[in-house]
Amino acid sequence: MTEIDAKIDALVPAWLNLPDIAELLDVEVTRIRQLVKEGQLIAVRRGENRVLQVPAAFISDGKVVKGLSGTLTLLRDDGFSDEEMLEWLFTPDPTLPGTPAQALSENRGTEVKRRAQALAV
């Protein structure tokens, strides 16, 4: 396990495999792979088998958390790698309060996007 893997594992409380997400969203697993490919979801290889997994916090009430895809686009435009985006999304921000991922799941996406845009400055 790399240092980044260990750091992300410590920050992200729960993970889902792509087939589990497909079941939760009631779509084919190929659709989930497409969302990852399009950058609307982040999946990282984890565990002994290096299986693609997505943070469970990105899925809520049978859909992808509102505001996630726009936030990921902003962070990617700022030059963040997937690992850096996960680190940013799951690191507590006292000004939010909580983590950006929590704020997104609580429908506070505007605040999260504002912070993501500020990173580019």
C-alpha cells in the first residue's frame, strides 16, 4: 500500500464496488464504468485484488450525490489527480463545517464549489 493509499483509506470511511453501486442506482455496471470514465465519479483500485471502488459517500438515495460531478470537474480543471480530489473531498474543512463530501451529501454543493474554485486562484 502506498502512502497516498494509506492516507485516503484513513480519510474515506466506506467504499463500494462498482457492481454494488450499479445495484444501488438500478443500472448496469457498464453505466457505472461510463460515469467513472466521464469523470462524474472517482474510482480507485483498492485492497489485495486492486478492485475498483468508489467512496460510499458519493451515492445517496439511489443516485450520485448532487453537485459531485461539477465539483470533480472544477478540481480536475485545477489540475488535481483522483487521489488529490479524494483527499480534498474527505479532509475536514472547519469553514464548512465537516468535509466537502459531507457538505455535498447535505445539499450544500454551492459552498463546496466555491471552495473548489478558490483553489484555482
